[in-house]
Amino acid sequence: MPLAVYVLGMSAFALGTSEFMLSGLLPFVADDLGVSVSRAGLLVSAFAIGMVVGAPVLAATTLRVPRRITLAGLLLVFALGHAVGALTSSYGVLFASRVVSALACAGFWAVGAATAVGMVPEDRRGRAMAVLVGGLTVANILGVPAGAFVGQHASWRVAFWGVGAIAVLAVLGVLRFVPEGSNSRGSEPLLRAELRAYRDGEVWLALATTALVSAGIFCAFSYLAPVLTDVAGLSGDSVPWVLALFGIGAFAGITVGGRLTDRHPFAVLKAGTGAVAVLLAVLALAPRADLIVPLVFLFGVAGFAISPALNARVYGLAGDAPTLAGATNVAAFNVGNTVGPWFGGLLIDAGAGYAAVGWAGAALSATALALVFLSQAARRRSVAEQPAHCGTGA
């Protein structure tokens, strides 16, 4: 695996830490800026919206810029956004800095993923994506708890400075190790070539699967803490350790999933998505303290084992136009990350209880599994039609 792929994984660690650590810092941010916790929570929504919008927009606008320059520039903007956030005493400025950081983060994910898969043979794309997304899982295991610890014992501003410093190191690594890489393809209008991938119905099936898988996982994960304490009866002190166990499971899952994806992509998608649906149904049926800890670990394994396959599927379908399709896949992940918790919150507010998020996550995952089977059937039809198509000379 090229060293540059690991550099991109380190960059993903900084991005993931920033995206998720704010949830643990909200009380400190609210107290420091003199706003309510609910208003501070809008900073999380701002980041999610920036991710959804930023991935396709920035991918499209940077198509003719060398990828190394694009990646380094986006990381630098990301670092500056955190510096501004750490220095400001204004909620409005902090909000704007989160949006800008999210836009840079989204653009990096889109271009970084296309760069990672472009540096390896097709039969190693799953492993490359596992390294890249592995940075995100390590962020959940180490970066997010570290950010919460620093925020509690020093300041949330110090946590922001730390993420910015890692991003600066990532800039240096990208400039040193990532190949120059150009997106240009002669005289053909590049955006038109990238948009051609959306004519394929299989691409839309893959994107819908990504959104549903993500929605199912985060519908349940977002409310895991109250499920652990209010439903399973665990103590509040045990929640960080159980969440860390989820992160360890996620890291194990993405490592195994990355290796298996290269040979058996649909098997990984079916097994992982089906396992998530079953695990969440069991969680809703029997949220007991003696069962929930191993369930959470297995949930992390199954949920993140699918990620390399979801990404590799889109890049495989996109062919020679991967950047914009990959960016849309990033947006699909974040649509799921936004819709899933919203849907779970609606159920809780309606009085269904915290256990209902398990059923909702299972239903969303089961729907995603149905789309996986549809995608596999469409792929088989497409492969079967190719020899006949070629034989016509068309």
C-alpha cells in the first residue's frame, strides 16, 4: 500500500476528530460563549450540512486542479477554520468557521477517496478505502475521547488547536508524499465526463444504499448513551468505555471488510447490512446489561465492515469519472448521518421510547439490504448483456 494512502488516513483522523468531538464539548462551548446547549448543538448540524453540500460542489469546482494541491489547500482551510474557531468569542463566527471547516472536510473526503483508489490496482481498492476510513474509526477510538478529556480539563479551544495542528502536519504529508496527479482528460469537458456516470441506474442504487445504511447505523448510534443508561441500566461512567468498545469493533470491522471487499464486495454488503439489521432488532428486543456490551461491539464490527464495500462499489461503477460520483457518495453518507438521528428523535418525542431507535435502525438497514440484492441483480443483468452488446459491433 503506498505511503500516501496512510498520509490520507492520518488526514482523515483529523477530520473525523473534528466532526465528532464537538458532541462531547457542547456544554463547555455553551458556557464559554453564553448560549444554550441546544443552540450550541446547531454547530453539529452546521457541520453536517456543510458536508452534504460541500462534497459535490467542491469536487466539481476543483476537477482541473491537481489533486495534491487540492488536498493540501482543503486541509489548510480546515486548519485555519479551527484556528478562527479557537480564537473567537462570537457564536456567529464560530458557526461560520464550522461551516467552512465542513466544506473543506467534505471536499477532502471526495478528492481524497478518489486519490486513494487511483493510486492502487482495482483489486486493492477496498484495502485503500479501509485505510482512509480507518482514520475515521481511529478518531472515534482516540481522537474524540481525547478531545472530550482536553475540553473538560483544559478548554475546548485547546482541543480545536490540537485538531488544527494535526491538519497542518497532514498538509506537509500530502505535499511530500501524494503524487501530483491531474484530473484533466485532454480536451473533453471534464465536468460533462464526470456527470455521465449518473446516467447509470446502478450508481443511484449504490448511493441510495449508502444513505440507508448510514441512516440505520446512526439512527441507533446517536442515542446509544441513553439506551445504555436508561434502558439497559448501565452507569453513566460506563458509557465512554462502551462507546470506545464500539470504536474498537468499528476498526476491526473496517480492516476485515477492506480485505474481503476486493474479492467479495456483494457478500460483504449483504452480510454486513443483514448483521446490522439483526443486531439492532436484538438490541430493541432485549436491551439487557449483560447483552448490550457485546452487541455494541458487534454493531461496530458489522456497521463499519460495510464502509469499504459501499465506497468501492461507487468507484467501480463510476469508471473513469470517479471524483464527482465519490463526492456524491460522501454526501449520501452524511444525508444518512443527518436523517437517521432525526428519524430516531421523532420516534422518541412521540413516546416510543429509546428502544424504538433499534427497531427504526433495523428497518432502515433491512431496506438497504433489499437494495443490495437489487444492485446485485442489476449487475448480473449488465454483465450478461455485455457479450451480446459487443457482438453487435455497437
